[in-house]
Amino acid sequence: MKRLIIILFLSTFLSSCNQIIGCPDGAIEWVDLLKINDVTYQHQFEEASDEPLSTQIEKGEPVGKVTYKMADNACSDHKMRNGDAAYLEKGTTVYAVRGYPSSFMVVANDKVYVADQKKDAKTIGDIYPIKDLVKDIHVESTDDGRRIHTFSPEAKEKFLNEWLLLAVTDHMEMYKEKAFEGNRIFLGIELKNGISFRELYWSDTNAFHRGAYGNKKIQEVINQELAFIK
């Protein structure tokens, strides 16, 4: 679980960090990223790579191809370009997922990738156009990732109404402001097609790892739901 936390958090700094001297270096543990059409996607699920796709996932039209595999080839300070992927082989076709915007979700090599960063995004909703696509929101254990509470339908709607409108903030500025310190909460966003992705939230600073500060209503909704956890 510690490794998963590190992977999720460091994905936002890959373009600016140079943590390993030497190039290329097979010891680099890349986050499973993919960049197509100026959107960086992340596969953040723990299932085995040979696990079949959910029956609810249908491939749509091709949206691009992998042109460069970073693992074993790129330096640790490599800046991703369109067509780059951490582990997908060169030539891998990337497809849209039926029913979901390709700017939010794609599938490649039978793995689903969810948007992580998007050029010129102004709000969380620009990265995650999911207003009517969310089934549930869960509070997950920071120890083992299991779901320990599910938001009420009313709380889910209130949270999404506020969260998707939050302004995207520069990660490095938030880091300098110590936004990513203190009590951390895992929020699992479960979509209607069965795919889930995780958002990290720091309650002491009202900050989200995607790169945004929450508002008072966000705090109230989260605190209200946390109160149900014994």
C-alpha cells in the first residue's frame, strides 16, 4: 500500500523531477502512464495485467498509438510527449471507451487508463468530465485500500457539484505551501462501468492531490461522511 501511495502522488511530478542519475536506467520504477492528444492518463489499478476487461468496458474508436516506451529507454527527467507510454510497447493501439469521453478514459493492451493531467485544464471537471458517470464515492482505508464507507446519494451529488468546479492549482506551488501534509484520506470514485480511481485528500489543508484546494462545502460533506465511520 505504501508503494501505491507513492506512485499516485509522484505521478504529478514526473515531468519536473530528476531522481535517478544515469540514462537510461532500468531501475526506474515508472508510474504506468500514457500520453495521447495532450492528455496524460494513468493506470492505477492493482489487478494483474492479464486479467480480462470488465464486461461493461467496450472498446470504441482508435484514438492513437504508442510511439515510445519509456521503461528501459528514457531518462528519469524525461518529459512526456504525445505517444509516450511507461510500459506499453511501441505500436500499441489506444482506444476510446464507449460511453465515456476519450479525453477522460482510454483502453490499451486490455488496461483502462484514466486522465491524470490535461493541458490547459482550468477545473477538476475539465480533467474529469464525470458528472453523470459516477456510481458511488467511497472512503477507503489508508492501510489496505478496502472500502470502509460509501457516501450517501445526497452527499455524492453535493461533493461532485463542488469538486468538479474547483480550480486546478499548480502542484509545485501547492507542494511549497505544504498542502500535501497532515491527515490523508483516500476517496475512491467508482464509475458506472465498474472502473474506480482514487483521489487523495488532505483534511488539514483541504487539498486534493489532483491539484486543487477544496472549499467550505467540500469540507462539510467529507467531514459529515467521515463521522459515520466508527
